[in-house]
Amino acid sequence: MPKTTKRYGLVLVLVLIAVATWLAFLSLGQGEAGDPMDVQHVEIQEYQGEKLGSIEDFRENSIRGVQYLDPDDYRLAIDGRVAMPASWSYAELQEMDHIGKLVTINCVEGWSVKVLWEGIALPDLLAEVQPAEDATTVIFYASDGYTTSLPLDFIMDRNLILADRINGLPLPPANGFPFQLVAEDKWGYKWIRWITRIELTDQSEFRGFWESRGYSNDGDADGPKFGD
Ligand SMILES: Nc1nc2c(c(=O)[nH]1)N[C@H]1C(S)=C(S)[C@@H](COP(=O)(O)O)O[C@H]1N2
Ligand SMILES: [Mo]
């Protein structure tokens, strides 16, 4: 066989391998993202007589795009002003008591969705790490570098949850798998997704990602969007 024909043969084989790999990758990606048709027939649409919003009503607006966390590697850590810093695997967190709440999320961009959230009550997790007397503020960190904070009192009074289910389904990656904070009555930017770490601090003036760019640190959904 002449040298050039041999070379063409080799190039052809390489191109075929590349195309096959690309096709395999595409079909993998589809499975991972979750076909919306699959979601439709299992997502609950009504709860205690009330019509719910749908996972498809959410808009993706995160700072670095959807994060895909591996439940096998995942750990949630709580540290800072606590007596007993701790961390848990995804499997350990699934074993804990879960509660459900019907809550509306309101984004400052003008959309809102009401769905059923189920997850772990933060006060339960905080009881395990024992917050120090001077801890006033809880800072949340996510895998995309996003941060936000809330007063410790607010979390305890409202029994806020870390949701791992939405409308009866495991939280999809776009909704923050493994956990999204259900920051009820706060603007959407307090609803941090893909949470990896929770820090207790006495620094009440801490400002998270959007808060340090001008959004209100209180973040009350019936209050101003900008300012303190
Ligand atoms: N980790 C992380 N969490 C985040 C964000 C982000 O960019 N990164 N965006 C916030 C904003 S501005 C909004 S409105 C809500 C939207 O969440 P949802 O898509 O689950 O409704 O996520 C919040 N949580
Ligand atoms: Mo938002």
C-alpha cells in the first residue's frame, strides 16, 4: 500500500473514533440532564388541594452555570463558631429526619414559583455542632464559589430546611443537587444551591456574592432589593 493511502486510512480511523466518542458523550449528557418528559409524569402537581408550580418554571441564572456534584464524593461541613465542627456524607444526610414545606421562591428578576420542598431542618444539624454563644450569623458556601448569609435567629425561628427533594423528586442538578437552602420569605439570591459548607460567625456584617454587589443583606422578599 502506498504511504499516503496508509496515512489516509489512519486519519479515517481517528476521525471515526472521534465521532463515536462525541456521539457517546452526547447521549450520556442527555441522560444526566434528565429528560423533561421523565420529570413530567412523576413530579407531583398538587399538594393539599393546591396547584403547584413545576420544576420547569425555574430559570437558570447561576453565576457559573449548573454544578454537577457527585453524591459519592459529596460532604457537607459545618464549622466556625461551633463547639463540635462536623461533616456528613450524602448517604448520612439521607438517613436524617426530613420535613416538607410548601414555599414560594421569588427572584429579584421578577419571577416566582411555589413548590413542595422536602429536606433536613437546619436547627437539627446545628444542634449537632452546638453553636457558640457569640454566633449571630450563618454563612453558606457553594461549589460554584457562591456565598450568602442569614441571621442564626432567623434560621432557628423559621426552622429553615436544606431541601434535597422538590415536588417529590430528588433535587435536579439545576435546582442545586444535593441541597438548596429554602430561604422562605427571602429573595431568591438567599436560596443558595450546591451547598458544601456552612460557617457560623460573629461577623453580622458579612455580605455574600450578590449582597456585596449591592443587593440587600436582609433580603426580605417584601422589602427593598438593594441596600442594607
Ligand atoms: N450556588 C449558587 N446558588 C444560587 C445562585 C448561584 O448563582 N449559585 N443564584 C441564586 C439566585 S440569584 C436565585 S434567583 C436562585 C434561583 O434558584 P432556583 O433556580 O432554584 O429557583 O438561586 C440562588 N442560588
Ligand atoms: Mo436571583
